[in-house]
Amino acid sequence: MLWRGQADLITVMILVGAVLVVGIALSALAISHVSSIASRGQIQQLLVSEQANLVLYKEFENSTTLCIGTLKITPSTTRYALALFSTDMKRDLLVQNQGAVIIPVATALPIVKRVSASSVYYVYRGEYYPLPVRGFVNVVEIPMDVIQSYVMQQKPFLVCINKSIISSAEVSSAKLMYLVYVDSELYEVGEWYVYLS
Amino acid sequence: MCIYLRKGQAEVVGGIIAISVLLFSIATLYFLMTSTQSSLSTEFARRASFESEKNAEKIAVSYDLNTDSCIVSNAGAISITIVRAWQGNEYFNFNEPLPLPPGQALPPWPFSETPDIIVTARGNIFTVKAECEKIKNAVTNMQQIIIGSGIASTLVTSETLLNNMRISKGMQQGYLYARVLQKDYAVLYYNGSKYLCSSPSDKKVYSSAKLPQDFTWDLDANNINEIIISTYSTCLDSAKVSTLEINEYGGYGSKFTGSVMFMFKNLVLIPQGGADTITVYFKVVLNIEGGGMPQDVVVSPTIVLSCGSQSLSSPATVTTSGSGSGTIVITGFAIFPVKAFSLPLQPDSIYNLTLDLKFVVGPSIDLKKVRLEYLAIVGAYINDPWK
């Protein structure tokens, strides 16, 4: 048997508790959402900055090789990774032919790394999407000596594509992507299309 | 002691908390947007500035006939740094980049041959060897027929045209004359001892004995006399030669607006298998009154190459400068892209060259004199009047 008023008290406590729980949950949700937006905004700022700073131009081309001049307007130690895909983004052309991308100005050999395809994002019409392939993809990391001898000294370095290796992969065109690390994920900040004539 | 909340106080406290959360969220988003916008503007400005500097890089390639070498100089307004050169399929990285301040030329290359291309620190690529070969061919060809030596031999001054190559040789096919507002006039040139006259039908050499002492043959005082427009009757009698003004040739009222042409008959010989482009350079000296500035005189020059019924024209790019004392100097050039546009210029044919100057002058300006000081033609021969 409840005392007189006890039922009302319990009801009020339950309601107050429910309101507190719902209120705190909504606040947490709002703060989490805002935090997520802020985080994405900061990444977007970083990527926009990297995109605006990267200058690519064709420096040399013959029947077998295409060399892309790569220049960073403001020097920084940002490390780039390069990925080479067919233009339909369905085939990783570095899987079978890791020598398709050459950095001739490097004194050290470039490091080829396997990274999860889901952690690599490419740009399509201004928006970032994960690569439409499963498993792992190969990326070539620009050696540190290139960063120190070229990027930090505001000199353009060369990235060359072996066109004969691409043609042996039976594709007529390829897309070279310049990627930067954001935490453990890779985001595209520049691209160059390679056409086989 | 018990504290009792008054009626509605809980709602107020709850509301304050909710509004705080809302304000925090909005403020965060606002600052994020502001920061993003600022960052975008900064990056855009930096990239635009870089692209502007990149576009301002200009390299001039020339050929030194005496040393048989190519000269690369900075023809732009900003300093250039050369970081790499290519020869065929090989590249050469400069460990110490070569700085090239505006107006200066590179020291000799550290390798035996002229490179095919050079790369600057801003990512510009300039073709050197092919350009130099073109100039070398043109200069070598010109050298065969023009008096003088070196690159300057491509320059045909009024003295060369009138004194050495035209009038003094008495060539009937090589005359030149002027046309002002569609009416033909003679031209005069003073070589220091005699004055020479060329009209649409005749050329003669006269003694300077009766020339007035105050006659100004060199408006810009650079020791090269200019070609002066005159009437044919004045031309015939040295006693009548005077400092004539452009209005006397048919200007409207006190202001001149219209066309002044210098017409060279049979001047340009198109070579067999010639250069990809023919470029004609010129310098015109004007005299104005009324206290105007160079920008008050708008001139649109066109170079015309004509032969029989065929006529090709090219508008010229000009630079105008003035001393403020009424003398205005206009230098310019017009390009005929023979190969790129497959221009129908017949090899081994001789073409007339016309420099057509269309003037529009400001309301306070009186255009008094229009004189020609030099022509230079690169990519074609000057027709040899002695043949």
C-alpha cells in the first residue's frame, strides 16, 4: 500500500528522469552531429588547401613515357601517395605492374604500399567517394628525399608513367591520382589522365 | 531549510539548457563556415597569385651570329628560376637552380648543346633549341642580302631602305610612297648631305643646299633620320621643303582622324621552304601638340602583304611611349602565321608591304607629324633591288 502522495512522487520522478534522459540524449546527439560536421569541415579545408597548392603540368612525353611535373606552391612536408587506375575506376593498374609509376628524380626507391580500398577516396564532381573496388589497392609513396630536395625547395619534381606497361594491361587510358593522408585514410587532391595514342 | 521551485522555474532552467545547446551548435557551425570561407579565399588568392606570376614568365630566345650560339634571356617583368633542362629523352637537373633576373641573359649552358626545353620553378616549359634554329635560319638568310652583320642586320632602317637600297640606286620597281586619307604623297629622306624623294611614280636625289636650317629630320633625336611625308611638288624643289604638318595633307579641321599608310612596292621576297611565321617590326615617330599624353593618341596599325590581286593583312601589337614634349614613339610588330594558318603566300614571289596606321586622337590633340624610322622583317627576304 503506497502512502498518500507516493504514487504522484514516483510518477514525477519517472517523468523527470525520462525528460533528463531524453534531453541529455538529444543534446549529446546534437553535439555529436555538430562535432562530426566540424570534423568533416576541417578535413575539407585541409583537402581544399592541398588541391589549391598542387600544380600539375605535362613536362615530357614520347611514345613510351609521360612525365608529369609536380609542384607545390607553398612548401610543406605533406607526403603524397600515387594511385594509377583505369579511367572507369574499376582496375588498379599497379596491382600487376608496380613499375608503371616512376619517380626519376628520387634517389631512394619509391615504396609501394597496399592499403584498404575502402580507406581511399577519389573526387568525382567535387565530392569524395570511396574507391569502387574491393580489398586492397596499391599506392606508390613519394620518397622523403623528393619532398626535401624538391617540394621544400619549391622545385617541381617528376612523376613518369610507363605507357607501355599500361597498354599491356589492355586499357586505352588511365588516371593517375595524387593522394594525401588524413589520419589513416587517403584522399585525392590531384589527378592526370594518361591517354595511349 | 527547504527550497521550493516556483511554478515554471523548471521549464525556464530546461529551456536555458536547451537554448545553450542550440546556440553552441549554431555558433560552432557558424565559426566553421566562416573559417572555411576564409580558408577558401586565402587558398584561391594564393593560387591566383601563383598563376598570375606563372603567366608573367617570358623567355626570349635569340641567336648570336658571331659566336654561333643561342641566347636565352628573361623578357618578362619577374625573375625566373630555371630548374631543369631536357635534351631529347634525357633531362638535366640543376642542383643549384639558375636565377634569371628580368632583362638578363643566361650564362653559357653547362653542357655542350643547346637544350630542347627548359623548365622553370613555376612549372613553365619553354622551347629553346627549335626557336633558336628558326631564328638562326632567318638571320642567316637575311645576312645574304642585307648590309651589316649580326642580329641587327635584320633591321632595315629608313636610311637602309631609302638611301642604300632604293632611291640612290635609281630602281624604278622599288619605290615607296605614302597615302594619307586615300590620297598619294611622296616621301623624303635626308642622308646628311642630300635629300631623297620617292613618289608613286618617280624617285630623285637632290642637293641639300637649299634646305632650311631648322628642318627636323630626326624627331626623336636618336641619330636615325625618319622618312617624312611630303607633297610631290615640295619634293621637286628643295627651296619648298618645310616642316609640313599632317593636317596639310587633308586632315579634318584642326584634328586628324584617319589613315596614314607607308607603301613599299616589291619589298618582300617569300623564300622557298621559308619560316613558319613572318614577323614585321616597325617604329613610327609622331609629333603632337595640345599638351596631350601618349594615351590620347590611339593608333591601330596593320601590316598588309599584297601581290597582284592577293592581299593578306595582320593587325599589329604596339607599344606607345612619349617624352611629354610632344614626341610619341610607337613600336610594334605584326605576325603572319604562314604555316599554322596555311597562308597562301607564293614562294619566290615578291610582295608589296604596306604599313597602315589608323589614328584616333583625343579632342585636345593636334597630330602634326607621322614618320617612319625602321622596318625589320624576319622570316622572309628583303627583295634585292640590284637583281
